[in-house]
Amino acid sequence: MSSEVSRPRPQGRTAKVLVVLLAVVTGIAGALAAYIVGMHATATGAERVVWAATTFVATTTLVTALVEKTGLVE
């Protein structure tokens, strides 16, 4: 006996705004962590900023892709 369990899917503008907010906050946390690690691993301040910026972009993109793949927001 196989029964599909339906997942509630948030719809509308509010859900999309929350997903973008989640992606940005996660990106900021990742960037901060990368900057702190960069303080101990790199020699110059510019390298720390590059690490943080790259991590922000990568983390935000990853969260957005995961949300789209899971079908939480269409």
C-alpha cells in the first residue's frame, strides 16, 4: 500500500521573499566565517575580503539552487 504524502508548499510573494532572505542571511554568515578564517590564514586584508565575497556568492547561490531543486518555491 503506497500512499503519497503531500508536502505543503508555500506559495506567493511572502514565501519568495523569505527564501531570498534566508539565502542572504546564510551568505552573510558564510562570508563572516570565511573572513574570520582568512584573518588567520592570509597575509593581507584584500585576500580576506575576496574570500568573504566569494563565499557569500557561492553560499547564496547554493541555497537558492537547493530551494529550487526541492520544490519549496516554484
